[in-house]
Amino acid sequence: MASADLDLCYMTATEAIAKFKAKKLSPVELMKAVIARLEAVNPKINAITYDFFDRALKQAKDAEARYRKTDGRPRPLEGISCAIKDFHPVKGEITTLGSRIFENFRPDYTAPTVERLLKAGAIMHCRSTTPEFAHSGVTRSPLWGVTRNPWNLDYSSSGSSGGASALLAAGGTTLADGTDGGGSIRGPASACGLFGYKPPFGRNPLDRDHPLETILVYGPLTRSVADAALMQNVMSGHHSSDICSLRQNVRLPESFPDIKGWKVALSMNYGYLPVSPEVEKNTRAAAEVFRSLGCEVREVDLGWNASALDAWLTHWQGLFAALCHDYLPRWRYEMDPYVVKILEAGKQHDAMRLYRAGLVRAEMYKTLAPILRENQILICPTIPIPALKADHDNHAPEFFINGKPVLGYVGWNMTLHFNLVNQCPVMSVPSGFCPKTGVPTGIQIVSRTYDDLRVFRAASAFEGATKPWAKKRPKM
């Protein structure tokens, strides 16, 4: 691919829309470049389930016509490619959830956030891969196989929005959406050097398949903070089908003031988790960036412990079992064996154990709240290792970080904690690379409950100081 076309593939949506409006770029030209790139890289990364290229080109032509009209009133995302996760319902389109059970399933409705993206002019040119029922921190499913990291194909693009992150990092889409129930937006963002936003609970409406679900959110994955704001402004807001969606909304601006004078708390390990030397080094370097921006940075002890992991597993396993355990008699031997294990565990939980998990969530917030009251933001690693291997085994009883064993499934996870205190907005931003593998690392930026603006302001300042996508792209 010519370098000029490749530049188009890595153009942000914000930049593309400005060029569309100035008639310096056509949505058709951009879509052709993105499709060509996707066709070239997908055999290596395996990040899509279905494509809609012919329809996407037609929609791009329609978008071009809107931009040509002086009174065409282009919509906020007019003509921009957006990969939609194959876990999110899209009316009339096959939505597999990464499972043989749903191999030919066509839902009769569209998830509210997806509907908003499409109504805003985004073009769904493909569906991105996910592990079966979005259960895993690596993207691998019985139906679609293994999705790989564009920075190093031996590694995973994380999960469960791993197809989305791989496509963005490889230049195969301009925008992508994700869901985050234990880090499924932020983990992929970290592993692929992207910006992934977990909005606070209720900010973005949920789909009707997860009513009242307090740990799960829909959100954006992008290559810039401005693009995340662009998507979030479209996705957020009250929806009549979700009783938990907030009527009060937050409008994110195109640019933000500096953060000079801010107080920044740093937690390297929450008080109990091992963190690899590469991630610690890059996280401390990120802290120095905040200091260079005029912030006061101090290390804090959250005092959390492995009860957080138990609380999250209790909730997650129970959620899965409630939704999917009826499939076991027919599909047990055609499902991911680890999904079967989750369902079997979830069937054993009772209301008392679930309530006690809620008590753990409350205890976690007791120590977090004073820190977020005394500091504008908290920063911490997104995941404690640069990335998992593409063939990582969730069944492994032990997984080692710095020689310390942790649970092979999610014992290494540093994102699920903020799904337990899900009212806090969190964005993962790129913090550097692992020198041995070339895989990116990330940090999480956390703020007080429902203060989206504060997270975006800090992320924008950090991005302005580091400019990650101006320096390096995957060599594919």
C-alpha cells in the first residue's frame, strides 16, 4: 500500500471529518483505503467476522453527496468507518457472539449505542471478533479462531474487544466500539496502543439482553482522545429501553484546558498485584509526563486485595449462568471449555454470595473515594504485563508475573476493579512499549464518579505531551 493511502488509514475521524467538510478528502477515498488495508492485514490478524464492503462504499458515496451539498447537514460521524463488535446486536445482521450457538442468529433489534453510531453517519464496514460471549481477556473463539496483535503476531490483542483493537492498530478501521465488563475496552486499548474509554455506569445505555447490569458498559475505542469524545457524545444519553441510563448528560468539547496544578495519585499495584518491570517502568515514565505538565504526583496505597477478584468472579460467573446455562445440555461440547467452566461455577452461586460481593465493592470504594477527593485523578497500569500470548490458556491454574503465581484466567487483571466501582469513568491511554516484544503498554486514568470531563481533560493533556500515533505504527 502506498504511504499516502496508509496515512489515510491512520487518519483520525476528527481529522477526516474536517477534510470532508473542507472538500479536501472524499469519504469514498477514505473508505477504499481502509477496505484495501483491511483486506491486506486481516489474513494476519484475523480480526473480523463479517464484512459489508460493497454496502459501505455505497454509503460512503451517499456521505460524499451530503458533504457536497451546501445545505446537506452532514451528521456527526458522516462517512466514517466503524467496526461494530460481533457481540453487539444489529437488527437483521448475523450477530454470533463468537459462539456456534449463534452462528446464524439475526437479532430483531439494535443495541442503543450502536443504533446511535449508525444514525450519526458511521458506516459499519465490518464486525470485529470477540471471544465466545465476550468472556475472556484474549480474543479466541471456537467459531472464529485466534485474533492477533498487529504489533507482534505472537501476542493477543487482548479481549474481549480484541478484534476492534487489532483493526484500529492495523489501520483497518477509523473507529470501533466495544463493551467493558472487566476491562474489555481498556485491556485491548493497552495491548494495541489505543485510547479506550469505560464510561461511568448509566452514562451510555445498555442493550436489552443485560438489564440492570452494573458492571457492564458500552464505549469507544479510538486512536485519539478527540475521537473518543466524538464517539462518546454520540453514544451517551438517556434511552427509554434502559432504566439505568442517566437523564443528565455530559457534552465533551473538542479541546480541553491544561491540567497545571492538578494533584495526581499513582497506584502501581493496588496494594497486592505483581507488575512486570516493563509496565512499571512505563507507568513511572507516564507519571513523569504528568509532572512535566505541572502536576503534583504522589504514590498512594489503595489497600485493595484479592477479595476484589473473588467479588468480580462471583458476579461474572453468576451473570453468565443466568443468561446462558440453558445452552449446556445441547451445546456443552461445542462451546469454549472455559465458558462451560464459568457456567458451571455460576450455577453454584446463591443470592447471599452475590450480596457479599456487593459488600466488597462498597469496601473498595471506601478507600478509593478519599483518594479521588484529594486528587483530580488516579493513574495506574491498565494490565500488569504488556500483553498475553495469543494462545494464552485460561485453564492454566497458575500464570506467573515476576515469579509470583496468579490465576490464569483473570488473576493478572487490573481493570476489573473499576467495573466493581463502575460509577468511576476510566480511560486507558498508551504509555509506551515493551522493548523485548514491541507490544504497547497503557495506563488507566480514573476520576471521581461521573466526572467524564476530568478524565478526558487529563487524557488529552497526556496525549498532547506524548503523541503516540505520531511516532510509531505497527510494521505490517
